[in-house]
Amino acid sequence: MGTVKRIMGIDPGLAHTGFGVIDFCAGKIKLVSYGVIETSAQDSHEIRLLSIYNRLEAVVKEFAPDEAELETLYFSRNSSSALAVAEAKGVATLCLAKLGIPVFMYTPNQIKNTVTGSASSDKDVVGRYVQILLNLNEVPHPDHAADALAGAITHAHNYSHL
């Protein structure tokens, strides 16, 4: 039996930051945990970012990943939401760096292609494939958690080729 590598995927967002943790060993992946960190629009912007940091730090300390995956940013038509995602990603990156967790980044198309075999798959298809690959009874919800797990799976797949 080989060494177990614990991988955390993070799908950053200001309102919802998804996380997924898997174990990878000898080409096999196993679910450890997943969830979503939510912040309230009623809170100030800086308090929401601080909340993401604090709660993500607690999750990282609880599950002690060896490595983490973050999706690269892509620009959409809504620049204000893209900026909020970028800030949440910065907070996640800072948290991981502070805790000494190496971060690897993949594009949305790399993640979709690795998990489903098609870079044009939508969120529902990605979620169903995550369910299949992790042998789960249901699709992980919400989709932010499924996206984070898809990122962790992508890193495990790429790790096996390193």
C-alpha cells in the first residue's frame, strides 16, 4: 500500500466557499468530507472575508490536507462578482500559505475535462460525475462543494502523473 495524500479542493466565493477533502492512494480516491462556508450579505465586506478566513482555517486544521487545489479565475460579464471571488480566493490562498499547505491551480476547463471528459460540461454533469467517482449515494450539494471536490479529484489525477 502506498502513501496516502490528503487533498483539499476549494471553490472560493464571497457568499459561498465550497470545500472538499479526499484521500488519494495508489490511484484510488476516497471522500473524507465536504461542505460550504457561507457568509451573510448583511455583514460588512471585510467581516465576510474575515469569516471565510477563520472558518477555512478551522477546516484546514481539522482535516490537515497535504496539498490544496484552487480553480484559476476566469472573467465573466459581472465584474463586481468576479472581484468578490478574487478576494475570496486571495483569502483562501493566504490561509493555506499561512498554514504551509502547497496550492495547485487548474482552469475550469481542466477540471471539467478531467472529471467528465468534456470541457463543456455544466455544473449538474460535474456533480453527477463527482458522485460516481467518489461512489456516493447522491450528488454532493450545494454545487460549490461538488465543484471543490471536482478540483481535488483533478489534482489527484494530475498528481498521479507527476
